[in-house]
Amino acid sequence: MRMNIYEQFQKRRLDTGWIGLGKGPARGGYFCTPIGAKVIGWEGVGGIHYCFVKGFGETVFAVNPENVDQNVYPLAEDFAGFLRMILFAGHAAALEQIIWWDEGQSRAYLAAPENRPGPEQRAVLDALAETFGLSPMENAFAEVRRVQAAFDYSRLRFQPEYYDCKGIDPPGP
């Protein structure tokens, strides 16, 4: 049986906290973590985490409990694409924030010296590229925006606490 890229990624045991995919609880546990989420990494700040959600295939989602408008949003159609985006951006944080930025803001963030990968980050990025034969995505900003524009957010389901916090009625069955 052939392992998928996520299973291979898990077996590598890289210190992926350097790229915003740190270790933590697999369930999330936040009011806005979707039902059926399997957490694949933690950013290490603000409860931000990345996950797959049962029923959405290999789509990778960002979950940000501190956002007021949108707490959960897709970033990539599959894990390989997500890794290619990280190779482009250097860190998952640059992808998670695209939902709020225009392309100019995204480019400015990536160009800022403090956001360029340091040696530890670079080592993890190089190991991912080499291990999986991946190259950086050419325009991660455009791809994230494309994935988000095509996504039907009404299909996501949450615990009752989410709807209470948002002051909205839960969807029907």
C-alpha cells in the first residue's frame, strides 16, 4: 500500500514548528474548530491551527479563533499543494492571513526582512522540498484566493458553542 504525502510527512518527524505546523492536540478543541477536524499543525500563537475536515477530502483549512468575521477557511485543495505554498511563503502564517490581505499586502509581508526564513526554517523547508520532490508554488496568493472563492462555506458544521458565540442559528440537518 502506498502512503499519501501527509502520512509520509508525519513519519519524517521534522521540527515543523519552524514553519507554523507545530505539534499539538489532533482535535483542536476551540469553539470554531469544525466538526470532523483532524489537526495537522499548530501555528503557536492565538490558537491558530491547520486541519483536514471529514467530508472535504484533502482540503487543508486554517482555523483562527481570534478572527471576528471568518474563523475557518480553506487554503489548499490538498496537502502537497499546502506544502508547496509553504515552500513559497516560508511559513504557514503568510498563507493563513491571505483571507484578509490584498496581493500587495501579501507581497510586502513576504518581502519584509523579519519574515524571511531563518536558518532553522530554511532547513525544514529544504528537507520538505527534497523529501517530497516539491517546488515552491509560483503564486500562492492567487491559489489561496482561488480555493477560497470556489468553496461553499455553508457546508462546514460546528459545535453548538460556535453558533452561540456567533449569535447565529445552526443550519438544518
